[in-house]
Amino acid sequence: TNYFHHAPPSQETSSETIDDSWRLKVAEWAFEVADYFSYDREVVAIALHYTDRFMVSMSEAGKAPRTCKRKFQLVTLTALYIAMKLHGDSSDASRANKKPSIRLFVTLSRNMFTSDEIERIELSILTKLRWKLNPPLP
């Protein structure tokens, strides 16, 4: 399923509240990626945890996070990239201990994002989360 599409220019800069249906779309995409590469699905939960924390850190106190859909896609894609690098274990023996490359994520975005954009938002996420990337334990 193609959840990455180029939005019309008016949508690329407009700030809007990301609703549950949009979050569900990118979550479904993330699960498809994890399944395709035989990663444990928990890595998606971790990525969504990063995404939520980052978005809240960018919002005004007491208000729902607002951003353009393109940036939300970039944040979620990058959060998945971070989670796979740190917590991703593939059940596929041929992919065991093989971490995803940034180029793979550029391809997964259908070249909607460049490696520079992903690297910049990765640093932004890591900084906003103060490098606290271990997920909560049950």
C-alpha cells in the first residue's frame, strides 16, 4: 500500500492536527515494513512511541500536536529507522544482525525524502527525546 505520496504544495506547509485515521495509516505502513523485513512487530510500537513523544515535544502545552502530513510521515519513517537500528531483530536468518540502511528508507519513501532530510530529523528526534530511547518495560 502506498502511504507515501507527494501532497499538493498547499498541504506540504499547512499545519494541521494529525488525526487518528492518519496515524493509523502510517502505523499500518510501518507494520507492513516490519513484516516484510521479518522484524519483530514490537519495533513498530517502539517507533510509534518515539513519534508520539517527539510530536508532543513539538506542540504547545495542552494542545494537540500540529504539523503537515509530510513532516509527520518523515518523523514516523525516521522513528522506524531509529527503532530498527536500535531494537530491530530480524527473525529471518539471512537478515540477522543486519541493520537497515538510510538508503533503504529513502527507497521506502518512494524518494519523497532524501537521506539528508532523514538524517536531520533523526538528530532532531534524538535531541528532543534527550537520547532516551529505551522503551518502557511491561
